[in-house]
Amino acid sequence: MEAKTKVLIVGVNLNHDPEFENGLLELENLARACDMEVVGIETQNLSQVNTGVYVGKGKVEEIKALAHMLEAEMVIFNQSLSPMQLRNLNQIIERSVIDRTSLILEIFSRRARTKEAKIQVETARLQYELPRLAGIGEMLSRQGGGSGGGFANKGAGEKKLELDRRKIRHRISELKKELKEVEQNRETKRKRRITRGIPQLALVGYTNAGKSTLMNALLDSYAPEDEGEEKTEDKKVFVKDMLFATLDTTVRKIRLPDRQEFLLSDTVGFVSRLPHNLVESFRSTLEEVRYADLLLEVVDYSDPNYEEQMKVTADTLKELGAGDIPCIHVYNKCDLLEEKDPERMLAELPKTGDHCIYMAAGKGIGLSELADMIGRQLAGDDVECQMLIPYTEGSLVAYFNENALVRETEYLAEGTRLVMRCKLPDLQKYKKYVL
């Protein structure tokens, strides 16, 4: 078994930030999600950051000594560091120093599976690295030297730096072209789904809240197994108890007991301070939620910080232009409250409320109740009815098969009997055929 990289975590509490401890705990989980071993945590309270090394100068020496004592191979700062701060800290601490943004980029890089995800992650990483090449050229110039000093001649390092920058910019340009092609394919598929008229739902929420677990549970219970369909097991998505276990958007068809069908998409999870470059690179993937008729926001209710995580989700949805889409709040992992937070334990599960449900997807608790909620939400103003349509009006039967949820069709001597759920205006328009 390959040894894990030992890391020292550094957090700076600026002006008594109330979310400081939560952010530090999340950074630990991010490090573990990247197969790292956290061997120590060092913190400092500051009213303002040091522009040169972020922390106080004395603290840098403490961090260096602690990293050496704990045999930490890497130091991870919980804040985003400027190129100059990164350069200075690496030189002083004499260990590899990265920041929160770099760590998240590394996780995304490891998790990317599809061509689209790989392009998105590489683009974000290169955009992050481009300004951080500064300073490398200076060091190389001192090593390579110049014929006259000053600005008269560029040293070898400066030439190398400019070459690297051009290469990165060129690669970013290539990746954006590739991504545009992939996005066009995604847009074509999206338009095709919209044209088919099947309602679209999207799973959203904080990373590791249980979105993929919920999708798999719904597939177990409600995946259509029509001829030509994949087996349910083949439709399932990867699930693991870690941050950002899945990055790739997956779309699956669900058929409820009342024969109502919808397409369910599982999107990448959100996290506080998600790097801007990643949000921009994954925008085309995340924008799946903008086209949803209904959102299922999955919340890890066993997490003491679930309210803050819901705020991050709400802010991200608003940024994506999906803040006004109808939503069912799925409070998940309620079965873990007994162990994690007994004071918030619920008397019984599942428990439903107005546009919300408390359940445990991993144990299959609350699935039927959630299915009922989804069905009612999608039905909206639709009404249940029976019609007897004369054979001379065959086009009307085709219309209802396309625009209503037909549950039963029976061919009688007088015509075609349909048992269905249809739009109220259609019921009123064709009321003469109602039984």
C-alpha cells in the first residue's frame, strides 16, 4: 500500500471569523479526500494578513520547525495565497506549500473521468498556475546569467518563463475550443430531452450530502426496465463517503408507480469558497440545473453545519441563475443523528413537511414518500380523468399519448377509453368525451 503524503494544515482566523473552525475541519476532509495524512494543525489569529507571507513572520518560522518535527512533506494553507506569498513561503519553509484552491484542483484532477470533466479541470488548473509562474524566471535568470545585466538582455530564466506562459496560454485556448465542441454536444442532447417533453429534475447540494446515493436508491426502486434499457446495476453512479466522489453529470430516467416519468441528473457537489476558475470551467455542466423543472436539494442533516452548507448551495444556485426553480429539500442521513447529534433526533422517519422530507437514502427510508412528493409537484394543476374518444378522433388519442400521462388504454366498440392525468385546459376543451 502506497504511503500517504504527510501534511501540516495552517489556518488563519481573520477578525474572529465565526466559520473559522468549520473551514479548518473542511480542509482536513479535503486533504483526506486527496489521500493525505494530516499530521498537525497550526493556527493564528490576525486582524490583517501579511502581504509577503500571509501569516506573521515569526509564525512562518514556527510552521517551518513544526513541519520538520512532524516530518510533514507538505504545508496546506486554508486561504488562497497570492503568487508572491506562495513563492516566499516555499523558500522559507523549505517544504512544498499549497493553498486551499490548489488542493481542490488536485482532487478534481484525480476524480475527473469523462473527457468533458478532464478538459474542465485542466483549464481551471492552467488558469490558476499561469500567474504563479512569476518569480521562477528570476531564479533561473540568476542561474543562467546575462551578458550585460539590467533590462538590456533577457536571462535564460526570463526567456524560459515567457515560453512557459505562451505554452500555457496556447493550451488554454486549445482546451476552450475542445470544451466548446463538447458543450455543443451537451446542448444538442439537452434540446432533444426538452423536445421529448419529459420533466427534468436535478440533484443539487453540498458535496458528500448523499446525492449519488439517493440517485442509486431511486434507480433501485423506480428504474424502468423496458426492452433495450440498460440493467439497473449498469445505470448506477459511483458512491463513496468522501468529498467530490463524483464530478461527472449523469442523467437517468425514473418511472414512478403512477407511470409518471422524469429525467434525473446528478451534478457536481458544491463547497464553500469553490475556486472561481472551477465554477467557470464547470459552468456548462452546472448549468444543467437551469433547465430543471424541479430541484432536489440534498442536505446532510446529520452535519452540525448543514444550515451554512444550505446557504452555500443557495448562493451557488443563484449565481448559476437557478435560484427561482421549485425545490424539494431532502434532509438526508437522518439515521446518523443518534450518533452525531442526539439532541436533534427525530421521533420517527421518514417525516414530511411543506416541500421537504427527512429521510435516509442509504437505508431506503423515505423513498416512497419522496416519490409521492415528486409526483404531486410534477402534476401541478393536472387532473385525473377518463375519456371515451371516438375512433374518428384518432389524432386526439395520439395527442393525449404525447401530452398527458396515459395510465390505461382500452379499445371498446364505441371508441378508445383513456385513463389518464391531463392538463386542466385540455380537460375543459374536450369535456364532451369525459366519462
